Amino acid sequence: MSAAPHPHPVGIDALLERVRTGYRRIEAREAYDTARTGEALLVDIRYAALRERDGLIPGAVVVERNELEWRLDPQGSHRLPEATSHDLRIVVICNEGYASSLAAVSLHQLGLHRATDLVGGFQSWRSTGLPVTLPGA
């Protein structure tokens, strides 16, 4: 049985605008500071080719987007060791800050009410001059 079509289809730009009103997004410097002090878990959802091309954020946990909810649900049987509480502050990072917004909202639906995403994604992190481990380093 399929769901009834929405009477007023929403484009992706409108959807992003709508979902982002439900939480406060975070800038690169704040994400770095909160991760460094242990107040937040950085979660990199970029696909492997982008990580190989651009590098990694030191200390970030890499979780493929299609595994995100299973790995971060504190009640899940496949959760990461870091996923200990619904109060965990999670900063989702994609390449440019679009897919991460939808991922953060999905985490909110699991009860991870402090989940957010990085404005501008990895590219913002890198352009701010924050640490990156380059491929092969």
C-alpha cells in the first residue's frame, strides 16, 4: 500500500528551509571547540570518494549515511560505542551542509534532540583552516 500523494509537493530547497527551523545549526569553529572539549561527537557522513579526495576531520566518527540511524540510536543493537544517550550532542557533517540537515532531522525523530549539522559541511571546516588529515598522511 502506498502513501497518498502530498497535495502540495515541496521542493528540496523549501524542505531544507522548513527542517532547519527545528534546530540550531552550528558553525565550523563552534563544532571544533565543542568536539575538542568532549561536548559533541562529530559524525562524518560523506561518502568514501570525498573522504579519500579531501581528507578526514581528526576525531570525527565516519558513518555512511545509510547506516547513520542504526549506528547512533542509543537503543539500537548496531549502535556505536559513543552512542550512549539520547542527550548526546551530535554534529553531522556532509560535504557542503545539505544532506547533513536531513540527517540531523532524522536523528531528531529517533529522540536525539541535540543533533545538529555543520553549516557549509566539510568544505566550511576546511576553508576555516581547521585540522584535516589528508589522504595517505
